[in-house]
Amino acid sequence: MKYLLHLFLLLLVVGGCANGPDAEAEPENIVVGFSQSGTESNWRKRHTESIIEEMNKEGYEVLYRNGFMNQDRQIQDMRTFIAYKVDMIVFTPIVEDGWDAVLLEAKDAGIPVIVVDRHIRTAEENLYLTHIGPSFKAEGNRAGLYITNHFQNSSQTSIRILEMRGLAKTSSANFRSEGFTEVISRDSRIAIVASLEGDYIRSKAKDVFRNYIEENGWIDIDVLYSHNDEMTLGILEVMKESGIVAGQDIIIVTIDGQAEMIENLRAGKVNCVVECNPNAGWYVRNTIKRYLKGNPIPNEIYMPETVFSDKGNLESIPPREY
């Protein structure tokens, strides 16, 4: 009888330890709603793959939605996640503003939100858990630094830059422009003479650039600063059609680091590629794991990036995944 009593008490203790708040077992059946802004480039496709791959490694169920570059559609997708009562929402915003209402709905439902890639602005604080992504201003700084270094010993009295900006009202376009301007302003010879908008889309940038040189010519352009590789690829097509020797007649600095652009760098058609890291998946996965274990999460998580240029060892660049 005493043996049975001892066994019963032992089972109670073991059971209590297994189910107590200090248990280290990972939560099961975690559902993550993932709203991506679109599929406008190989960079964006790799960004999506990276996040889904890492979520799958952790065994999370991922509800994926493509916003197709439409904010209203993204907001509706996020409301679907809230109605489904997911455990976490991960989303890549198209633009900076206009997210307050849906984020407040998620907060009221007790669903934490991770903002990935572009930044957002909210009227109320603490509407999302954290932001994970590149430092767009640092990318602009790096692009500007290449230009100032390139022309440092040049006898040119003026250096004229054509800037092809990304989508309006996005943090990436604003910060890439701000960071670039901040650095080139140190050299009084360097100035942006035209700032065009290509919306991060190859065909749009191609048309905008063609129209510009038809109206203004290209002979006075010393540098093209493009906010992403897709737009640069469209511009390179126009340069070829127009007899412009890319990388020589016009110095080209672009942002992203897609495989096709690295090949253009090796071929001398572009001069500098500032990397924008699309592989956010590990950082998202690690953040969710830490949050579920009750660890503090910083407000900003920046991802490492580098620069590839014609001044470096081009053969040492590792294979690109996008």
C-alpha cells in the first residue's frame, strides 16, 4: 500500500514538472501568417523563399499571401490572419504609412507582428514587435562612398548624377536617397541633376530612362545611381540600344546583388553593386523562437550586407541565390 502511495506521489511530481511554466519544450502547432508585398524581382522571390524555408525548418505552419504590390490587398490578408487567430504575423510592407488600423486590430487580438524588409511609420507606439531588415540608409552611404572615392583624384570640375529612385513613399527609396546624398555632399563637385522614379520595376525604369535621354541626351550624365538591380537591368538595355558604353561612358552604381548583376559587374558593364541581403528567413525564425521562449526582442534587427565593386576581387564573390 505504501509502495502504491509513493508511486502515485512520484507521478504527480513528474507530471507537474512536465507541464509547469519552466518546461523547455517548444510550443507545438505554431501558425504564422506571412504577407509578402509582391513578386516584382528575383530579389523579392528569394526573400519569400528564405522566410518560408526557415519557417518550415522549425515546423511552423505558414499561411502565405502575396500582396501583388497592393496595400489594400495586404491589409485584407492580414485581417484574414487575425480572423484565423494565427500565433504570429510576418509582413513586408509596400509603403511606410497606412498600417495603424490593422496593426491595432492584431494587437487587440493578442497577435504579435514582425515587420520585415521595409520600415513603417505608425501614429501609436508598440503596434508591432520588431523590424527585421537591411539598413537602407547605410546602403545609400555605401553607394555614395564608391562615387566619392572613384572621383577623388579626378580633375573633373563637375560630376553629374542621374538617380533612378524606387517606389515613392517607401522607406527603402527614401533612405537610399538620403544616405547617398549625405555622402556625396562632402564633395562640392558632385550633384544629382535628375531624380527619376522607376518604382523598382525593370520595364518602368527602362521607359523612364529612354524618355529622359531622348529629351535631354546623355552626354552630361557621369553617373547612374539606381536603387535596385531590376531597374538597372532595364536601363542597361536602353544604353546598349543607344550606343552608350555602360560602365565607361556612364559609371553605374546599383543596389541588390542579384546574380545577373554580378555577371554584369564582372563584365565591366556596372562598376559597383551594393548588396541588399534578401535572406531574412533565419533572422525571422530566430526572432520567433526567442519570443516564444519569453526572451526580450530588440526594436530593430539589422542584417549584414557588403559591397562588390570593380576595385575588388570579382572572382571571390560567392554564388548568388537570386
